[in-house]
Amino acid sequence: MSKLAVETEKVQFQGLSIRSLLIGLIFSVGAVFIVSYAELVVKEIQIAICQFNPAALGLLVVLVTFNGIVSWIIGRPFLQPHEILIAYTMTVLAAMIASRGLMEKLLPALVAINYFANPQNRWSEAFFNHIPKWLVPFDPKGLERQPSSRYFYEGSDGVVIWEEWLTPLLAWSIVIAGVWMCFLSVATIWRRQWSEHEKLNFPLTQPPLQLIEPSNRFNLLRNRLTWLGFLLSAFVFFVNGLNRLFPSIPQIRVSWFLNEYLTDRPFNAIFFTPIYTSYAAVGFAYFLPTQLLFSLWFFFWLTRLQDILLSWLGYDHMLINMPLYPTRLYIGYQVLGAYLVLVWFFWRAALPYLRQVLAKTFGRSDIDDSNELMPFQVAVILGSVGLAIGIVWGIATGLSPAVAVVEFVVYLGVVVLVMARSVAEGGLMMTETSFRPIDLMRLFVPKHQLGARNLTILGFVDAVFTRDLRGLLVTPLLDSLKMSEKVNLLRRGLLLPAVLAMVIGFITAAFYQLKLPHIHGALTMYGYVYQGNPRWAFEDHISSILGQDRPPNYIRGFFIASVIITYAMVVARAHFWWFPFHPLAYALSASWTMIVFWFPIFVAWLVKSLILRYAGVRAFHRYAPFFIGLIYGEFFMAVVWAVHSLITRKPAPFFPWP
């Protein structure tokens, strides 16, 4: 290779720098503190539950501004775009770990069972004997409301009994490390298939790239449409923030509930259907394919129409809810069938490539992996070891081998893959499913036959990992790997920053989120985190432990029907380009994500369809800055009001992504 070629190669591909790593660490720690306080103490603003979240965007704006000031002072660029991407990746990972990505689920789950146990619910009788001592900070052989759980929920003037928490945190860190190893493996292996072979567009990469790349940032900031979109969404939440401080100022409403207006049978059978007007969600959805947008809102409403139809036909007894999820039982099993077919399709479409990856692992392929997050051999081994850690850890806690295998294989091999695809292809701001692995087991074995020990441990594992998937860490990894192409960053340069952000995020969030409840008392903090998610699985399991579980037979029929329907949609889309129904949308139709975002998705579909039909593709691109501005305006105000609440202890306005 000539000297010129070598220099060109150096210009095109940049690696990790120490300053980007240090700045990323500083911003990661800052993100943990801001997110923890805003979400848990302030409560009104959930600034890091989304896959692309306001906390990360706000800190990215700070970073870009800081870089501009320093560059102006020293007379040359301080941070290059690839270095900003490294710091941003670390920031978003740490922010999500502090939120629903891990810590907001982990710590409450370890003590809620002890604090909320009482003679009436019989939790101590049903669960305590099956909990290993090293798994929790209280004594499972003791009574309800022991000091560790009481201090956590009622406060102790900030005094934490660290020795009681150290062992369970170390024990849980083992399985968390295994899960994160699988995330790194999935991001490494599936990036090329989805980005290069299937050409998915990774919609959530567009807003941060507009700030990271200097040319894009300049064009965006001088475009009047950008500022028009920014001012529109920012004005709404600025006024609503003032309304919380001064009630005499009128509020601009951003939520309605259709159930309040549908009061006559059979329409009153419709499940919870709000209208949240998130301008940011409209902005994100604008960049999605029109067919996918149509399918997303169409299949969401299909779930509601099924409720109405069943009620009209007199089958009201079927309108029972899916355990722990905001959907009907028969809909949840449709979603389960769709997931299994989609994962089969993902693997079948990627089979030639995955064979090369596997052959590379054994030295029998020359596929180039020099510009991947990790060598394919390392990724395959790491993923296999991570899965094995999860299964062995589950067995050590008390799960039977079969249950441990199903729990972690379905979570890591099915649910995580579909959720990652929902972001890479669907551009959804939040990842959430509608079933747990135990719901798949119920197709074959009633819950009570699994036994009290299995159900007890699943109560912990489901609360920490499988139930609330908002903040799934594999999606920002995939997005950052996609963005690395635009800023000439060697993908391997993201590996160390990602791992460090995970470690620092875990340690910092564990420390701070243990201090906060001991200062304020978790009972006064965010109710969903401390009194909802950590309790619901145990409330669901208690009747099966003390009695019997008899799932209705019709769930198998809906499951089989959804398998056939999803398979038919997959085949149709493979053969007919015009086929309008997307199977991914069917799988997501019952999720909390669609409950929150169906209306913004509908608005984006309507606006985009009209623009493309009557003004053309050029107009679509010309108006794009307006929709980018909508995202920035809403997220900017979320950060502003979060910081304001942090400083003044005053309430913040409601933002329409609960």
C-alpha cells in the first residue's frame, strides 16, 4: 500500500482517543445523577426511558456547545465528530442503565417482596423459603419489613447498611454481566445483516447525527423550518411548565382518553386507548417507511376492534387481561405467536451470513470482521458464554434447568431480537413487549405445576429483565455502530467505551439510587418503580402457588392463528412489494409503546402520505428539518424542566411518553 493510501485510510477511519473516553466518563456519571433524580424524585419527567431519550440529547447539546466554545478559544477543532459519537454512546448507555435499562428495576425488586409482605397476602409463607440468602439484602428466614427494606421504603436519614446490599449486588452483577455480554454479541453479529444486507435505515440515528456532523449541524441550524418545528413543540411544553408553577396560565392539553367517550356497549369493551400528542414522536415517525407507519396504527386499532367484536358477539368472558401487561390475554398470545415467526424469519433471511460468521469462529471462513465491534469469533464465544452464565445463574438461584433455559433463551434469543429490530427498522422510541417467557410455558404447562421455587425466582427475574424492556441497551449499541459509518469511526473503537459506560453506569447508579430512597423514602418517590413493577409478578404468582392455574383453552387457538397470519404476511411481503401489512407491526400492536405512540404515528403517516402524494419526494426531504425541530423542541423542554425541578424542587409538566 502506498504512503498516500495509508494516509487516506487514516483520514477515513479514526479510533478511540483518551480525551473522548474521559469526557464520556464525565458525561456518563452526570447522566446517572440527572436521570435518577429527575425520574425518581421529581417523578413527572421520565427522561431516559426511551431508546433515544431527552437526557442523552440534552447532554449531547451541552457537549457540542462545549466543543464549539473550546474550539473557538484554541483556534482549531477540539473534538472530532467520531470523538463526540464515542462520548454520546457512553452517555446514552449510562442514562439508560440508570433508568429502565436496569437500576430502576433491580434495586426495588430486591426488597419490595419483604416490605409489602403481610399476613393477608401470605407472601412470606409462599415465597420466602425459596429465596437464597445471597439474592436479597434481607433474611428470607426472617419476618416482613426487616430493616433493609423498611429503611429503603420509609427512609433512614440517608444511612445505608451497605454490608447487607453488597452480596446481592455482586450476585446480580454476575447475571447482568452475562446478559450484557449477549447484548454486545447481538450488536456485533446482527449489525452487518441489518445494516448492509437488509439495508434497514435505523431512524433513531438521524437526530444525533444532525448534531454530531458539523455540515449537517450548520445546515440544520440555519434552516427556518428547523426553528419553526422547534418553537412549536417547545412552546407547548414551556406553557405547560408555567401552568404547573402558575395555575392561572392555561394549559395546552397533550393527552385525552377515548374510553371516557365510548360508554355504550359494545364500544365500552375497548381496552385502554389514550391519545398522547408527542411532537417528538411525530418527528421520529416522519422518517419511517409509509407502509410501516400504516401497519403500526392499523394493527393497534385491530386489537381494539377485536375487543368490540367479541363484546358484540357476547364473548365478554374473553375480555380478561394479560398478566402484567396492558393488553388482553387473547391478544398477548397473538403477539407471542408473531414474535416466534418473526425470529424464525430473521434467522432464515440471515442464514447464509450467519453460516459465514460461525465458520469464521472455527477458522473456516475469510469473511472480514476487522471493522466490527468485536471479531466474530469473540462475539460468538462471548454470546454463548453470556447465555450460559444466565442459565447457570438461574439454576443456582433455584430455577429448574428446563425453566432456566426457556427463560433466558426466549428473553435473549426472541424478545431482545424483535425489540432490537423494532428500533432498527421501526424507529420506535421505546421498546416493550406483551408477554414473558412464562407465558410461553403456560401453553404447555399450567403455572402451578412449575412449583413455588420456580415461580418465586421468576418473580425476581421477570421484574429485573423480561417485563419492562424500555431502555434495552442493545439498541443504542446498534445505532452507534450505524452512526460510526458517517463519522469515520472504527467500530472497534466503541467497544471499550461501551463496556466502561456499562460498568461505571452500574456502579454509580447503584450507589446513588440506594442513597435516594434512604434519604426521601421510596414510598414518596416514583410509584411505578417502587410500588408497581417489583410487586406485580409476585401478585400474579401467589394464586398459582396457593391454588391452581387454569389458563383458558382459547389462548392456544389465538396463538396458532397468529403464527399462520404472521407467516402469511412474511411470505406476502417477500413476493409482493405492494403488500401493505408489515408483520413487525402486528407483533408490536399490543405493546405499551403503541398505546403511547399510535396517535403520533397516525399523524405522521397522514402528513407524510399527503406530502408524497401531492408534493413529491423532494418536498418530503425539504420539510424534514421541521420534523427534526419537533424532536429537539420537545426534548429540549424536557431537559429544561428536569433541571429546573432539580434546582428549585418545583413540579414539572407532564410529557406524553409515560
